[in-house]
Amino acid sequence: MARIFLSSPHMGGREMGFVKEAFDTNWIAPLGKNVNEFEREMASYIGIGHAAALSAGTAALHMGLKAAGVKQGDIVFCSALTFSASANPIMYEKATPIFIDSEYETWNMSPKALRKAFNKYPNVKAVVVVDLYGQSADWDEILDICGEHNVQVIEDAAEALGSTYKGKKCGSFGKYGILSFNGNKIITTSGGGMLLSDDEERIQKVRFWSTQSREKARHYQHEELGYNYRMSNIVAGIGRGQMFVLDDRVAKKREIFEKYKKAFEDIDDIEMMPRFEKGESNCWLSCMTIKQNSKVSPLDIMIALENSDIESRPIWKPMNLQPYYKKYDFITESTQISVAEDIFNRGVCLPSDTKITEEDQQRVIDIIKKLF
């Protein structure tokens, strides 16, 4: 039987037309029509003014922090339960990350823990909030708290393209929003990312920085540190083709989640990731947790699936537990195990590939059910 993937690239059929145009016009460069149009189309889809297409979501987050004025020694709050790419750019600017615990309702940054963090660290330069596994954070609460402290918010919506909060698209809530088009995301350009903002001047500045900060001079003139972060015209062409299937991909991800949820509703030990009532998740990955005293562990599930050539993964290991980041402070409201660590300990990411057939998904379900 063919391997069942967690979340692999899924082409829609329109991509090669835009790539061919780039070849035919010889725009094989980090600029061109596809780059400009992909930025315009994505900004319009998200409902935000401007976008800069970059080489990776990590590059976009780095540029967002730089655009927010983050410098050496500044304090930056960051969601603890996330992939390392949410935190690493903080280190690129030699700032100090402080990690904030999650809440069970969304698995995202806890507003209560965030308020506690501001009480301890009143002088904060920026807050990086992740929309985890496609689920929006509790944006009203978080923006209110950050607004009280006049601190810029960077929304890491790398996993949340197509998700909404109160009808508004994820990626539009912070001063800056981040998207990723990595191979496992809702749509992919093979790599690539985008920085979103209503601040046209800052987006133009990011485009400048990401093309080596080359000044408008006849000779090569550089007055600021630059980066080679701009998206290529070919990669952007793939992205433009993928835009035609974006809504279909989101619909399929949600269908996959609902099938798992229905299949496991009679197993008391399984809880699917909660669906936040204030938003609509894109269900990028279908995640579940196993109750504490269950006879079946998350590892049992992952090994059983692996033995049938089916890919699954643990939930992200929280940043405050990562060896590289352990020395940095972690703020939690919990008096025992943190919410982020508890979800990590009990969680599994199930195959959520948009090419999965009903039969293959049923295979996954049957293997898991047999364990219980």
C-alpha cells in the first residue's frame, strides 16, 4: 500500500502556466510579474493593504521583528507551544525571548499568562502570537492587553492561511502578519513566505532590506545591513497557481478533521483539538490528545501507524523545554504542569494530507481504534 503522509504538497494544475510565463519572459529572478501579483493577490485574500513575498516564513518573521524595531537586548514575548521558527528570528536580532503558556480553549497564547508576563516585564518591544495548527488565538483579548502596553503584535499565521477569527482572516490581526508556503502548508510554493501589513512604508522597507539593502545608485551602494530574502519569480508563479485551489484545500482539511472527530467520538480517552467558537480553523493538521490515565499512549499510536507506513507526529515540543531556549523565562498561570507541556505530552498530529482518500483515512482510524 502507498505511504500515507502527514501533509504533503498538492498541486492544483494551474501552477505550470505561471512558471512557464516566467521562463518564456526570462524573468528567472527574485523579481517579476509573478512576485508582484502574488503579493497583490494574497494581500487581497487576507484583507490587508500590503505584502512582501520572501524566501521563507522564517524570513518573513525576521523582517517583521526588524520592521517593528526589535534590537539587541529587547524583550520579545513569544508563544511557547510552537515550532522553533517562531522563536529563532528573535535570536537573529539578539533580542531576549520570553515564552508564554497556552490556554486549553485554543491551544494558543493564554491572555491570562500574557497579562502576568506584562506585570513582570513591563518594557516589551513586541509580541509574537502563533495561530497554532490553523486555529486563531483569542485576538480581542490579546490585542486589548498589548494595546494597553502600546506594544506591537506580530501574528505568526504560518499554519493558519484560510482561517478566520470573527469572520476576519488570520494574518491580519497584528501590526505584521506572517505566512508560510513550505511544502507541508495549506498551499505551497515549495518554500517561501510572506510578510503582511497595512503599513506601506514598512513593507517597502522590508522589500529593500530583503534585496541586500541596495540603494538606488549607479554603483553598488549599501548603507544598511541587507538580506537575501526575496522570493523568486518562479516560486511566486507556483504560489499564484495554488491560489486557485486554496479554498478547496481548506475545505478538504476541515472535512478530514470532522471525519476523525466523528470516528473517535465514542472513545472517551480521545479528545480532538478544540475548535475555537470565535473562529474557523483551517484544520491544517488534525490533532488529538489522549487522556492522562489511558492504557494507550501517544507513542503507541505513532508506532502503530508507522508500522503501517503511515506518517504522524507529536505535538510541537514547547520552546521553554527546548535545550537551546531553556535558560529563558517562561510565564504560566498553571501551578502544576503547564498547559503547553500537558498538550505536548498527550498529543498526536494525525495524517491530514489533502490527497488522502476516504479509504486511506479509514485505515488510519481503524488502526487507532484497534488500540483501544
